[in-house]
Amino acid sequence: MRHAFHEGHGLPVNALITQLNPVIRGWANYFRTGVSGRIFNRLDDYCFKCQRRWVVRQHPNKSWGWRKRRYWGNHRDNDRWVFGNKNFYLLKFSWTAIKRHTMVRRNASWDDPELQTYWDERKVREIESMLNTFKRQVAKQQGYVCPVCKDHLANGEEIHEHHLLPRSKGGGNEPANYALVHYYCHQAAHATMRREGS
């Protein structure tokens, strides 16, 4: 983490965030089954210190108030210290819910075709445990698969809501106009829509 901030001196903030988000997501998802929320909060504190050092190196002659307004804001969950902007920001470890691992059935193997139903049911239980009633309905109607990358929604990535027909073009908030997609798939979908609209 510290190395990435140090090597990222002089990069645009979005380029730095693009490098760091997969690292944070990977660490958080890997350790979410065995750490406490307190550890994730400490990691967020350390990450903030790295952000602050990076910003000072970028703008040594600016005031702290100017730096704060430029690089941090209330972009998610009423947290005013989110690094980036409202459309593209750095993830936090504490946003990943701690989830204790459910033991796998003894002698169960991914390679056993007879256990395909067992593994599918585990994935469905995993994704439904993270969603509210509305999102579970949307996930079920799309077969628990991301419509962009065709991978299972429960692959460890952050899940976003996507309007199939944008609200600016008359799309509503009914389940039929919603899709659940992975974080980067959501960005790719909007980039495609912008290209098609231009």
C-alpha cells in the first residue's frame, strides 16, 4: 500500500485509485472471514495517512483546507473522508462486511460434477446474505449472474445497482429496469452507454 502511494507520486488521482482499488478489494475479501472490524478500521487509518502524505507531496504549497476540498468528500455512506470524487473513489476496508466462513462439506470437490448443485446453492446463499429483499428479487430474476461479464455475482467483487434504461431517459425504479452488476462492470456499462450516446 505504502509502496503504491510512493510510486504513484505525480499520477492523476484517478490513476492512483485505479491501481489501489483492486488491492484493497482483494485483501479485504481474502481476510474478511478471519479478522475483526477493528483491524479493517486500523487499515483504513493507515491508508488515510498514506493519502495525506501523497496529497502533501502533490501540493506542498497549498493549505490543508484546499487539499481537503479537492481530494476528500462525502461520496458514500455519509463519510466525508472518502478519497476521490463522487463518481470514482478509493475503497475502504471497513466497507467490506466481516463474514465467517461456512465449512465446506467433507470431501466436496469443485471438480465433482455431481456436486455442481451443492456449489451453486452455496453461492446463492452467499449472495443473498449480502442483499436486501429488493436486491434479492433482482438477483433472482437474472439468475445470480452479472449480465455484463456473465460471471456469478458472488465472485467476491463489490456489487452495484444498474438501471437498464437510465432514469434521465424515462427509466423507472421497478425491478425489471434494474440489474445487479460488479463494480467494474458497472463502470464499463456506463462507458458503453456514453459511447453509444455520442
